[in-house]
Amino acid sequence: MECRKRKGLTQSQLAERLNITDRAVSKWETGKSLPDSSIMLELCKILGISVDALLTGGETAEPEKPAPPPPKAPARRFSGAKVRRCLALLLSGGLLTGVLVCFICDTALTGGLTWSLIVAASAAYAWVLLFPAAALGRRGLAGSLLALSVCTLPYLYGLSRLLGVREVFSVGAAAAVISLPFLWAAYAVFRRRGRCAFSLGVLCLLLAGLTACVNGGLHLLGAAPSPDAWNGMSVLLFLMAAAVCFTWRRDGKEP
């Protein structure tokens, strides 16, 4: 009776699990009869005691086997920080090697530094943009966007001087000034809401607006023809994608 109560069982519940009547259980507990040998093992298993304790009236419960320790997770050979450091080193070393090779080839072919300066400026611009993201991962995206905002106009100006084409700076600067606010807006949305259907919908809306603004700006500068049906089609596709993202539901929940 004491073991049954410790298990939180009533006489009826114990009898039901043993496929007998609760009257038989009552007779056991009042000493009027003994459990049949055919159900003794099952009874001991339910009460958590040994057969010896049941027969001798002992109070000691059958000791429970200790649970095996959880398996250890396999050690990760490379952490995220090490991978990012390796990527940053590979990026820096690859760009530097490419620039040095171009310097050597340019000097050997032309006797000086001519076209290799364009490669060097482009490589430096790419390094400034990509290094924060490569070294810090997601935390470096803001640094990459900041570098893009600060370095794009000086890079375009230097490139136009090296190429001797003024339109490189005028047209490129106009496109950059139009594009940067859209990029910052997309970064702010993903930073606040995370990767979800709503963020993708806002991104598609921003891309639709960016496409329309760039096409219109380039047309006003005379660098592109007037927007045609194909330009309108691209804007329409972005708007349709945004509508799909905003109405998307997963398992009946909001995105």
C-alpha cells in the first residue's frame, strides 16, 4: 500500500494495469491474500521494488539505474571567428597579389604604370567594401555599407581621371546617390525584422523604386534612352514579388 501511494496510484488504477479487480488489491493490502506468482513480476515492476522486498515486506525500493551521460557534441574544428579571419586574409592576400602581378606586367609591357593603376584603384575599393563583412560577418555589413557610402564618389572621380572620361564620374555619382538610400533602407529593414517574408517584400518594393529612379535619373542625364516597356516590366515584376511576399503565410501564421 505504501509503495502504491508513493507511485500515486489508486487501488483501481493498479488493478486495471494488472487486469485484476480492485477487490484483490484490497485483500493484498489488508493481508487477507497474496498476489499470484504469475503477476508478481509485473506488480514489482509497477511499484518499483524487487521481488525480495515484496515477499519480505522490506521498504527498500529497487535501485534505479543511473541514466547514461548525454553524448558529447563533436568538437568543431574551426570556429566562425577563425573562418572569418581566414576569409579576410585570403581576400587581402588575393587582391594584393593581383595588384602586384598587374604592376609587374604593366611595367614590363609599357615601361611604366598605366592601366595597372585602374586595377589597383578598383582592388583597393573592393577591399574597403568587402573586408568588414569578411572579417566580422553580419556585424560587418554596416561597415561595408558605410565604406560604400564614403568611398564610392572618390573612387568614381579617380577612375574618371585615370580613364579620361568625365561621364564615368557624373553618371556613376548620380546612380550612387540614388542607390545608397535604398541600400541603407533595406539594411535597416533586415536588421529590425530579420530574414522573413515581410523583409523580402520591403526589399522588392525598394528594388522597384530603385529601378524606376535609376532609369529616370540616367534618362535626365542623357546617359540612357527614355524608359520603355521593358523598364516598366522590371518594376512590375518587383511589385508582384512584393505582393507575394506580403501575402505569404507559413503554417497559417503571419510571416
